[in-house]
Amino acid sequence: MALITRLCRRTYSTKLKDHQAALMARSLPKREVLPGVQDLIVVASGKGGVGKSTVAANLACSLAKLGARVGLLDGDIFGPSIPLLMNVHSEPLINEKNLIIPPQNYNVKCLSMGMLTPPDGAIIWRGPLVMSAVQRLLKGADWSPLDVLVIDTPPGTGDVHLSLTQHAPISGVVLVTTPHKAAVDVTIRGAEMYHKLKVPIFGLVENMRYSICGSCKERTEFFKGQTEMAKRLPETIISLPLESHIAECGESGVPVVIKYPNSEYAKLFNQLASHIWSILEEKKRTSDSDSAKEDKLK
């Protein structure tokens, strides 16, 4: 009986001792700042089909319109959407340092596995190959100089998310969800993952909550009130409408903020971009101030 008790204790013990944690950390990749890239922003959810890629593309273009030097990395290895949404389909070139040169459109540098594989080819890879591909797209490209690199991530809380946080310091995460209970539930899990990884969360983009009539401009709410589960999500930065132009713009490869800059949808994305840019600027001022104080103490 005593032996069984000891075995159970060993089996269910989850707290690592210091030397165990050190041994496990040896096998992890070294987290390094990307040369010439100031900040990395991850667009995530946990749930598929909530509009992450659309949010990532329009956020990147909105940041570029503010004057920032912006890149957009498609982290969805199996279902890349950025080539279609940003109209960048050509295979990228390689420079003399064997680094991929990301093609540019709408003043945004873009890179995706969809540019490196046949459009009708299925990628059938296990985890190690996926993590290797993410590392190549992230660290094997000539992104410099950039103020912000926006990273569109796939559904789930698996290899891509872990690989990104292990390879480079993430400035913050923008979570995306629809108000459906099924989507909210999974998005909460995604938020919890980033909390455990100690990555800051900028806030929530609530997608497809309402629509606006094209004739009378009346707003129709699809979801009224807020569930107890939704209250567990981070603070909502913007709520996006279900917009008829989204499908049109997605198919044509022109983001809504570019094709319809005066639309309600574009104004909300400008608001989101300004909010995140102000956070990054404040972080930079704080960092510069701390560095100046350290210099005075030396």
C-alpha cells in the first residue's frame, strides 16, 4: 500500500524542482530579439473561423497608415490566408545571406507558407516540421527595419503558439472572438495559455456582433447581453460589425481599410491600431526612461 501511495505521488506531481526545470529548459530554443524588429504582435483566438486573418491583415494595414513600418507573418502553416487577403502570391526571393525577402503590398511586408508551396498542395507535417517552418519564416527572413511585426496564428493552443513564444519576445496578443458561446469558451482557453506563457494581452476584438443597415444605418444586435463566461475575457477594444464588404475584399485581396477607408469597419480598425500603437509607444518611453536611469547610476 505504501509503495502504491509513493507511485501515485510521483505520477501526479506537477511541481518541478529547480534542477528539473533547468534540465528541461536546455532543450528549448533561445528566445532572441528579431534583428531590426521593434515589436511583435500576435493575433490569436484558440477558435477557428472567428476572423483572425481578416483582423490581422486590416490591423497591419491600419498600422501602416499611421506611418509605422509593418510586417505581416502568416503563422498558419496548414491553412494560410494572408496571400489571398493581401494579394501576394509570388514566391519570395532569397538574398545573399540566404534570408527570405518578404514581398510587400499596401506598405506591409508579407510572408506565408502559402507563398512557398503549390496552391493546391496539402502540407502533411508533424509537430517538429511545423515548428521548424515557423522558425524559418520568423528568423529566416529579412524583416528589418520594422516597427511592428503582426503574426496571424492558427486555431488551437499548440505547436505554432509555443514555437513563437519560445523563439522571440512577444510584445502582446490581440485576441479575436465572435460572441457565440462556443467561440468564447475556446477563446478563454487561448487567453489562459498566454497568461501561463506570461505574454501580455492587449485586449479583445469582438467580431460579427451586429450589422448596420446600408439604407437606414440602423444597428441590429445579434447577441444581446453578456454571458458570465464572456465576462472572463479580457477587455474589449472594438466590436466589429458583420460587414458585406468583407467577403468582397477578401476575395479581391484588398483589405477593407484600404478599399473602403471611410467605412465604419475601417474607422474601428483605425481605432484599434491607434490604441495598440499608443501602448507600444508608452512601453518604449518607459524603457528609454529606465535605461537613462541605469546610465546615471553607473
